[in-house]
Amino acid sequence: MKRISAYFRPESIGEALALLDRPGAVLIGGGTKLNSRVAPGPMSVVDLQLAGLDGIDCIDTQKLRIGATTTLQQLVDADEIPAVLREAARRELPSTLRAQSTLGGAIVSADRESELLAALLVHDAVVSVARPQGTEETKLDDLLKRLPLGAQEVVTSVVIDTAGTASLVRTGRTPADKAIVAAAARVGEDGRRRLALSGVASTPVLVEESDQLDPPGDFRGSGEYRRALARVLVSRAIEGVS
């Protein structure tokens, strides 16, 4: 059983980064994933609730900045968020957890079957990561490839491009179940088409229509089944933005 030896609520990202330098420090946003973390000894919990990392702001007519501690339910309820992203956020977790779980937590958890991450990828998401040396902006697809974050790295916000037309299609065992495979598509203002898939790799990924996929299988579907689903769903997602 894990033992919490200290609990901190920093009021700035600088204070949070300093606290994360402590032995056994564990970062939480909403706290829904704390019990799944592995720690060799007592943990010092660093809670970001008061660090000023929530909220949704318009940068210009087609870009939004979303704070890392913005909850999934706040995404679902925000009219300024594209409809595809609101629906993906709704499907990410049950209603009992959406009011607590955060956008930053969804990103660093990198669930391979996350429809939300697939939708963020096609909306050209750029993630700001704070560290003691400063803040760096990284495309979401690049960040997912290098996870997990370092001990003193914190996701602070995400910028998305809201222009264009997007679609999201999925297949699950039931309508309410997590998708086995989901496909997101978007045609931006520049006319370029983006495609992303969940359920076909270790994290959701950007793909091209011609890509040869080699998905890992599990009890919900073999690799061959997921590959076949991906082909069908990509076609449907493309139809949705045509």
C-alpha cells in the first residue's frame, strides 16, 4: 500500500516545479490516476489545483488555449470547443470522473484507446511543458512519442486550431464502451487533411490513408481485427469531412 507522507498545493508553476524536486514527489491534477502510480516509498503529493493552469482562452479567431487542469467535463460543456473534441472528452471517462479528471492528465496518461487524444492530434494540438529551465512548446504527436515526462516537467496548457471541418468515428463492443479503434479526421483552413487513430499503437497516432498498420492485439480484438477496423473507420472519417 502506498503511503502519502506530505501534501502540497502550490500556487504557481514555479513553486510546483521546486516541490517536484523532492524525493518521492508525485504530481496530480484531478487525482484520478494517483493510485495507479508506482512509488518505491512514501509519496509527497503535489496538487496543481491552485496553480492557475485551468481555463479556456481565445488566442485569435481560430486558436484556443486550454489550461492543463481544465477538467474533461469543462471541455464537454464549453461551446467554444469544437464539437468533435467535446464528444471525445465526453467519451474519455464516465460522468462520475469527468468533473475531476484533467486535460493534462489525459495527455500524460497517453491511453492508446483515447478518442480525445486522437481528436486533439487532428486539431494540431501544441502542448506547453514547463521545466526549471523554461517552458517549451511541443506538438502533441512528438510529445506522445517521448513520454513519460521527466520528474520536473509539467504540462501547463494546450493550443488547438479550431478552424475547418472535423469528424470522429468509432467501434466499441457497446455504444457506451471505450472504442476498440477510433478514427478522427479534419480538413483545416489550409485545405490539408489530418487523420489520427486510437487503438492501433501504443498511443493514439497521426496517420496517412496509405499507412501500413501493425496494431497490437488484446482480449478486445486481435491486431488483424484492429487493422481491418482502422481501414473502414478511416474511410468513414474522411467521408465525414468531404
